[in-house]
Amino acid sequence: MLEDNYNHLEIEDKIYDFWEKEKLFQPKKNNNKNYFSIVIPPPNVTGSLHMGHALNNSIQDLLVRFYRLKGYETLWQPGTDHAGIATELVVEKKLKEKNLSKNILGREKFLKEVWEWKEHSGNLIINQLKKLGSSCDWTQTRFTMDKDMSSAVIKVFLELYNKKLIYKDLKLSNWDPVLKTAISDLEVEQKEVNGKLYYIKYFFNKIDFITIATTRPETVFADSAIAVNPKDNRYKNLINKFAKIPLIEKSIKIIADNYADPNHGSGAVKITPAHDFNDYEVGIRHKLEKINILEPDGKLNNNCPKKYQGIDRLEARKLIVEDLKLGDFLEKEESIKHSVPYGDRSNSVIEPYLTEQWFLNVKKLSSDALKAVKNKKTTFFPETWTKTYNLWLKDIKPWCISRQIWWGHQIPIWYGDNGKIFAAANKEDAQKKADKFYKKKNSYIKQDLNVLDTWFSSSLWPFASLGWPNKTYNFKRFYKTSVLVTGFDILFFWVARMMMMGLFVTKKVPFDKVYIHALVRDEHGQKMSKSKGNVIDPLELIKKYGADALRFTLMSMASPGRDVKLSEERVKGYRNFLTKIWNVSKFCELNNCNSNLENSINNVKLEVNQWIINEYIQTRNNIDIHMQAFRFDEASREIYNFVWNTFCDWYLEFAKSIFYSNDQDKIKETKKVFGFIFSKILISLHPFIPFVTEELWNKLKFMDFFKSPLINFTNNKEIKIIKNNNIQMINWLIKIVGLIRSTKVILQVSPGNFVDICVDNLSKNKKDFLDRNFLIFKKASRVENLFKKDEKNENILSLYSEGDAILIKFSTEISLKEQIAKVKQKIDVIKNNINISKGKLANKSFINKAPKDIVDKEKDILKNLVNDLNQLESIISIKN
RNA sequence: GGGCAUGUAGUUCAGUGGUAGAACGCUACGUUGACAUCGUAGAGGUUGCAAGUUCGAUCCUUGCCAUGCCCACCA
């Protein structure tokens, strides 16, 4: 027996263990060409599940389960990402608690710590994904720092290096002084802040000076010129003269360059090639000296006066401004709003900093990536993201791929004496190369200390996680992958780079389609953040309402191109849906509705049973259409409406009437159909709410019957719509029931009261239909008997709807006041509609230009309206 | 500065060139047989504003307004 209430806490873990133990997440090999594969966006190994993951993985699991049930050979490839900087920060924080630091430990010991941390906490996120119901093939789980993944990374690096697409360069890069590493352009966030613009005087002699404006006065020591616009008449005569940098009295030249904007600041700008990207370019044009004034940690170095050395640049700024004031070098200061670059991980001010870094020439790779999307080898959904993708790739800059941290793939480059470079897959190979070059044994080599940007290995994920470069079954069978499901926030970081690398390495696009979902926000549309305190923890919701409820909520709200605004109320609502389904199955069990019908569906005779079969097929077809179009919101709505509004509200009630009758044939057939459709419902619902459906499949013995757990039940015999026009008339019957019910409410007759009706004025077809289906009609409408139309009684009323007329007789006195008022209201509405309709039909252009079926439809509408109007008016005249 | 979205019921969102839909919420009422985590009925709309195309626009076009996001730059 089924328990009274659905208890997700007991069931979800139990069901998950069952799936996992039975190895039901592994691809079921088939010999047809249909396969479906997804690689998971690997979560950070040290991360924990947030609402974005919940949405992302619910969508993936929905797709994977949907296609698995369709009989596709299906793989969901899982894994985690080593997340270089993020993980290093976490471990460093841990060390700090123990009064340790990575520098105290040294590289080797530190990395050991990180590995230990990974072993210790790396399964957390995976276990959380399991809570959600994710049906990944965990036996294939990969980690981006695993041996295989690492050798894939090195192989690709060397290939790119040998093609000269990876190169080393000394130039300005974004430098994070807290993390003490270079970062890529993408990792820099511009933030609008309140700052000051300082106007500083550079003197030519004791009296004359030129004023420049800067937001960064601390960089004066790095100045190597002052630029003015050659067309700027104010400064024309100063070009090629020398002015002195305040505080250090160093002379720098005034140069002419179009970069100087006469309308900006004072029109004269100081040029600091080593600390500003634009100035760097100017410096190259004018062959200016690059003076670096910062230590890697952002403190001023010995290129600055002693007084400021060792002081952080932001602190030094204040000191220098004070000193400029004292020396009368400061003309004025202005408060301004300007944007300042911040590191997305450390949240510190990023410095343009002159260092030697490794770069990947992505420009060369981008053209194939653009072409592939243009030729629709890969398509985006929603399509509009294509534009964003194109825009970014068209204007792509070299990717700085080296990081001065320790946790990551160390760059496979070795240096010999004099900095001679040996690129090799491992130390032995490098040694051999070096020895050959230096013509001696055990020549000195040292590996490059840098590691690769985490996104470098991530960009290889679709093929490397499937086993490349080995010719594994999974790689051959499942690449290119079917869909990539991801958020728009990593479109550049990840998606575009995977496209480039995938095409470069495998010559194939890594995925057929890219589904881009939006952000999950709170119910007011606010971004969830710890500081706002509006973070909804998916695990808490799962605990409270079940993973199924959370999943269904997320799917129902996953409308394309829109953020998901999540409120707990919604989750509660869908929890109720689960309860509803649970209760249907109790009904199913109570009435022994469990049978296979697939082979005898053509023998179903009752119209109501034929009707529900057709309604189901229609629903299933619609779900298929929506799923293929990535309309998970529409798909979930479709099944929700069918289950609740069609199956429960009507069919189940109809079935009751039959079950409680004496007609054994009808009972037998209806029980079969009820069980059959319910089993189909469980199948259709399973991708959305896998736990409860699997549990019920099992409990209702569908599993015994179909010889398969629901998760990979694929023996779906095609069932077809039953062709019989009368079946549709169940919907008409439902409308008549509604008419009787609402009439009772208007007249304030208790809904429990029975009435008699007269249907003599209906068409023969409808009368016959009602007669055949009187059993189910009777209970739903609470109609006791039929009466003849010549009967006279005070309590008889006519009801009209769309050309149908029935009489209704109440057993008690009724007050018609309410009804009359209602009818008058209705008459007004109809009159108004008649006017609109008449106006349309009187319009010659409409008649001539509108399509014929529209005009005919309009004529029909008018006919029905006039008909209803006449009948309604006759009621009023009688009752008055 | 450039670009991309989004404005529809109280709220969150669908949808359609031909009489505007759902869920939640709200109101009233409860028919013994799965379910009160329920059922029945109902109220609720100038589809952001304006112009254009059209026989007809909520839908297509343009402009404006509002909101959100992305990219670039800002001495």
C-alpha cells in the first residue's frame, strides 16, 4: 500500500542509490545512429551547489533523461574543474588559519596541501549534484588535473607552440597585485567609482609650467614624456621642449601625438608607458623609456624616491598628493566618476604591469570558430547569442594564458643556459632535447614556473573529458556532443574558447547546439548575493520540498532569454503537484488500475476512454515539440495541465462514475485505460521529476510489468490518435457541465443539490452523445433526471451557450434576480460584440482582402451571437 | 560611446497579424469513496508611449520612454 503522503526525504536518496547501484546512468549501447551526449560544465572542485548549478544541471538532466527514454544511447559526462586561482585562494585561507602560508611551505608542499584539500572536499559538489537527481555516468568522472587530462593539455599546448600560436612576450598585462599574477582581459571587471582628477604642474623653469591631469599621481615617477595634440594651438609652441617631473625634477620631453585629446583634462597628458595601456602604445610610437615603479605586490619600488619606496601605490598616492600640494605643484583637484579595473577573484585594483607572459594567438583560431557558427555547424539557443559570440570573436585580442600561481598545469617549457627554450611533454624529453643541443649529458634545464590559465584546460573539456587523445569508445561515439548547456556569463570565457580549441584539435565543432540559460535571481529580480542576504540555497529547498519540486519549478520558469525569478511559493506550488500525482496513484492502486494496453488499444470502445488516450497523445506530441525547441517552460506546462486539468479534474472523475456503476465491461476497460495512461504519464513526467515517478513506477508494479526501471524504460510502442469525430464531444460535454455548475453558483444554489435538465432542444447528434455518456455526465453535473420540454414549472430556467440550449429544473425555489442581472450583463457584452462583428462585415475592404476562412469565421461568429442574443432576451421578457 | 535583451492581469510569466492566456495570489462557496498540499465558481487587462504599414496591430517597421545586461573607453 502507498503511504498517505509523499515523503521525498525517504524516497529520493533511496531511489538515487538504486539507480546508481544498478548502473543505470551508464549509456545503454545500441546499434542505431541515435546518440545523445552532454559534457557537464565542470563545477569548481572546491565549490558547492548554488541556484545557478541547480538550474544548469536540472536542464541537462531533463534533456539526458528525455533522450534516454527515447532510446538514444545517452551519455552525460561529469567532472570537476581544478579552478586554479579560486582553489589556491581557498587553500591559502585554510593555511592562514594555521599561521602558515604558501611561501612558507614552498611549491611542492603547498601543492600536496591542495591535493589533500581536493581529496577531502572535492566530492562535496558531486554529492550535491546527486541530490538534485543528476544522472551523470559517474564511472567516467574526470578532473581537469587528472593524469589523462593533464597530458591532453600538454599535447595541445605543444601543438599550438609548434605552430607558433603560443608565444612568449614582454608587454603590459593586467596584473593582480594581491594574487601576484597576470590575469586575462576577461578576468578584469571595470567598476564605476568616485575618484579625483588631479591637475599637476610640470615646470619648464621657475615660472612657466604645463598642466597635466591624472587620476593616478603616484605614477609621475614613471613618466617618460608629456603628450599634446599637434593641432592644439595652446601647446604647439611647447612641442619638443622639456618639462620637469615634480618631486624628482627629472626632465621629460613634450611630444606631439594624436592620442592627446584637447578636450580632455588640460589637453596635455603625461605618458607612462609601463603603467598604462594607451601610454604603452604611445611609448612604442615615440621610442620612450618604460619605467616600472611597482613591485609585484603593488608597492612602489626603487625607481621612486626613497620616501615612497615600499609603500602600496594607493597609500603612496595620498602621500604624493600631499607633497605636491606642499611644493605648489597641484593646480587643482576635481571629483569625478570614473571606472577602475578590478580583479574578479581578488577584488583588488588591477595594474597594467610590464611582465613576460605566455600568449595564445586566438585571432588565428577565431576565424574557424566564426565560420562554424555562420555555417550552422553549431547553433545557439536563444539565437540572439550568436551576435554576441560573433562580436567578441571578431575583435579578439591575444589571450594571456600564463599565471604566476602554483595550482594548475605547469607550462611544458624548459630553459637551458642562456634561456634556450626546450618544449617537451615531460622532463625526460626536455632533457634529451637539451642534451642533444648542448652535446652533453645532464645539461642544466629548469621548467617554466608558470601554470596555465584554468580556462585553457576547460577549453579542451568536450573532447579531453571523453578520452582524447586516446581513441576511446566514448570519444568516437559521443563527440561532437549534442548540446552544451551553460550560462551566458561564460560565453566568452568558455564557450567561444571551446569552439576554437575543439576545431583546432579535432577539426570538428565540440557541440551541435548551445543552450544558453539565464541567471537565477530572487523573487524580486535581485541578483542573489551573500551581502544582500537573499541567497536561496537549493539544498535547503530540496530538503524542504524535494528535488523534484525544485526541478519542476526551475523548468517551468526557464523561458528563453529571461532571468529566472525564483520564489519559495512557487516551489511549494509544485510540491503540491507532486502530492497530486501521489494521490492519483493511490487511486490507481485502490482500483487495481494496472495493465498494459499497448497491444489492444484498438479495442477500447468507450468514448471517454478514447478521449483520454487522444488527449494524452496530443500532450506527448506537444511535449516532444517543445523539448526539441528547448522550450522547457512550455513542455512542463503541457504535462502539468494535462495531469491536473484534464486527467485529474475530468477523466478521474469520469472514471469514478464508471467504477461505481454495475457495468463490468465498462469498468474493466476503464481500469485498463486508467492504468495505461497513468503509466504513460509517469514516463512523460520522469525527465522533470525523476524521483517520485520512479518510486511510483515501482510501487504500482509497472516495473514488474514492463520489466524495466522507469529511468531507462525504452520499449515505447508507438500509439496513434484514434480517429473518431465523436471523441471530441467529450469536450463539449465538459462545457455543458461547467454551464450547469456556474448557473448554480449564480443562483446561490448549493453545489451539492441535484437538478433535472431537458435536452430536447439539442441536435440529435448531441442528444445521442449525451445519452451514451449519461453515466459520466450525471455525476459531474449532479443531474438527477431528464425531463420533457413541455413540462411547466416555476423553477425551470433556460441556458444558452454557443447555439446550444438546455432547460434546467431546480428542486428548490430559486431567486432569479441574480441570474437576470447576469443575463443583462451578458446581453450588453454580446451586443457590443455584434456591433464589432457587423462593422467588420460591413467593411468592403475586409470582405475583399481578408482571407476567405477569416471572413466565413466572422460570419459564423455573428450568427451565433445573434442567436444567443435572441434567446437571452426572450428569458428576460418571460421573467419580467 | 557601441551593442543585446525586456516592458502583457496584483505578482511571475506565456502567446498570437483575426473575440487576450496560464500559474501563484485574491473573493465566495464545499458535492462521503485519490487529494484541504483539495474541489467548484468568480473578479481581475487602454498588451510602456507615439507614429507608420495593413481591411485589421498586443504581434511587423520606426521613433521615444523605462529597466536590465554585455563590450570598449575615460589623462
